[in-house]
Amino acid sequence: MAHWSDYDEREERESHLASPVEAVAEFAANIGGEYPDRAWLLHDFDVWVANPAYVGPPVPHPESYDEEDDFIGPRQPYQPRPLADDDIPF
């Protein structure tokens, strides 16, 4: 049977653990200084964090989507190229 003081010690240890938000913020503060040229850092939790040490022009979030980025011009009709004799696989 566990003694009541064992629970107090465990609660005290757990109260000093960082929350996930605090862990990500600490990661950005610690690692950001090593990469001042990167605006965004990817954490092990698979989240992007703004680098507080970044020096440079504003950079959009890596997962942001802008339809203008995908514009490659008007759609061209498909035109298959003629097959040469050596292109036949059999």
C-alpha cells in the first residue's frame, strides 16, 4: 500500500513539468538562436513555431495556402508526343 507522502512527492515532481505549450516555446527560444536565418522551426510535436531569433523579411507560415502561388497559367490541351519505333516497350 502506498503511503500518502508518496503521492505528495509525485504531485510535486509533476507540477514542475512543462506543459506542451511551454515546451514548444522553450524549444523555439533554445534552438532559434542557432538558426537565425530560418523564420519557422519544426518541433518534434509536428508543429511549426515562429523563430524568435529570425532576422529577415516576413515569411508566411509554411503550411499557409495561397491560390496565387499555384497559378501556372491557362490550361493547355493535352497533346501526346508521337511514338518513335524505339519507344515501343515490346
